[in-house]
Amino acid sequence: MKMKFAPSLMCMDLMRVQEQVSILNQRCDLYHVDIMDGHFVKNLSLSVDFVKGLRQITNLPIDCHLMVTNPEQYIDPLIKAGADSISLHAETISGQAFRLFNKIRQADCKCGVVLNPETSLETVKPYLNYLDLLTFMTVDPGFAGQDFITETMKSINEAARWKERNAYSYILAVDGACNKNTFSRLADAGTECFIVGSSGLFNLDEDLNIAYDTMMQDFRQSLDTDK
């Protein structure tokens, strides 16, 4: 499977959205849009209106990562705004997971689930067959630029084994500190989609074309070195 790269747009230069999206439209595989409510995480980030505007300037898939306490309130507005997939935090959907998945699926939108670093993979085992995307946070959610939490590697490895053993169809993604220092470890563990932010992409160069080339060079070199 070809590795996918999803820029985390909360890390882009928000004064240059149209310029940077026009560059990324030619380079990346999908977009990762963090939506925060200031409650589930102590931060505010992008919004439904941002997704609506992004949809007007890209044909690439948009995955919306809901770091919110009440995800059900965001599903209909995001579908209307043009989201292609909606990723819900496992910590927020207990008691309503299947209902929310069905709601998303009925709108021809893809379903994703995100796990915090300390959340056990066993938590999501009952509904892995429902998922199109399974994302592991390798930093605490809410803020960019944090250090990689190595304890998450065990769960990523396990999710890759479960996928192969049970023929699940989810894409295995990682969100947090995906960069030249972690690319090879994550790829070896079974990661299929790298959500890249400040350290992996946007801070590599002010010119986003150069930054993207640098990221891909870092990725290839890290895999070659690993061999």
C-alpha cells in the first residue's frame, strides 16, 4: 500500500491558506482538519466554516478530527460543509458509537476513530470493522509541537496485526510528531498514513514546496537508513 501524507492544517500559515492549499493540492493525499471546542482539549483550532471554505478550493479528501466533548453536534454541519470523513475520539463516544457511525455512513461519509496515547486499543475492538480510518495520537491532543510518546508504538503494532488477521479495511494513521526522527519506526509498526504538522512539514522551510520536498526526502532517507 502506498504511504499517505495528510497535512494537519492547524499547523499551516493561516494568513496564507489559499496559497498553501494550492501547493498542497498538487502534493499531498488528503487534509487533516482539527476541530476543537476548548473543553475536550484546552485549545480552539479550526472550524466547520474552515472546512466549508477549504472544500471550495480543493478536491482532495478532507478528514475532520473532532477533539470535542459532544461530537454528535458537529456531524451534520460537517457533512453539509463537505467533509469526506469524520474521525471521532474513542473517549467521547461510549454509549453512542454505533449510532454515530451509522449517521456518518448514511451520509456517504467515511468513519474514523482516534485514540489518545493512554487509551487502550481494546476500547475500540467492538467496532473496528466499521472503521475506514483508525488514528493513534502519539502526543497528547490539543497542541502542536509536542514530543513523541513512545508508549503508543505497542498499540500501533497491535492494530496493524489485528487488521491483517481480521481483514479489516481501516487505514492506520498516526497524528503527532511524525517527522524524520519517527518515520521509520512508525512505518515499521504498520502506519499507512502520516499526519504531518509543524515538525514534519510546515516548519521545515518558509517555502512550502521546499518544505514538502524536504519532508519526502527525510521520509525516504529514514526508511533507507532503517534497512
